Amino acid sequence: MRHALALALPLAAATTLLAGCATQATTPPDGSAAVPHPVECIDPSLVRGWVYVDDEQLLVDAGRRKYRVRLAERCFALGTSPGLVFKGDHVSNRVCGHAGEYVVFAHERCRIHRVERIDDETYGKLRDANRARGEVRAGQGD
């Protein structure tokens, strides 16, 4: 009995610690309102358009779902490229913000750091703020 109790206490403590970590909400660094549910991946076949925000991020319109894609490094040609292609995982080609995922455009390949689903209101505000730079429709790829 003593042996079972000695194993149960550390197990209960570890379970409590992991449960606390799993329920913590994350807020984007810029304080914007992200939809509060798990990361959802972009299906590149559903992408209807994209908007250049800056050299490190873009907005993606995938029909009923909208996303903000943050890149791992600055991609200077992103704002001048007429089209882009998402390279996701090797099985489904979905883009989730994992290692090995890229945005490819103008013979440049930039690593994707994070994909976050945003609500329609946030997408609209960010898109309208960037209209001066011009919205670029999604290309079919090279």
C-alpha cells in the first residue's frame, strides 16, 4: 500500500501541472483579438486571397476562415510579389506553423513561424489598414 501511495502522489502532481499548462490561453504579442481555440491549419486549396501586412506577416483569406501568418524572418520581396504558394506538411500540404512549412514567392522561400486564425472583424481592420499597399489576390503558384 505504501508503495502505491508513493507512486500516486508524484503522478497526481505531474497531472495537475500538465493540466495547468494545457489550459493557459495565449495572447498575441500585439494584443489583437485571435479566435480563442486551438491552432487551425490553412488548407492552401481554399486560399482565395492574401494581403501583405509587412515583411514578416500576411493575412490569408480562406473563405469562411481568415488567418494571420507570421514569418520566421523578414521577406523583403513579399510586398511586391503578384503570387505566392504555401508549402505545408508532406502529407496533406496543410500549413499549421510547424517546422518545414514555407511561403514561396518570386523565387524566394520564407519559413512560416506561426499561423493563427483571426475573426472576420480583426481581418477586416487589418486589411483596411493595409489597403494603401494594395491587396494581392492569391496566385496559382509556379
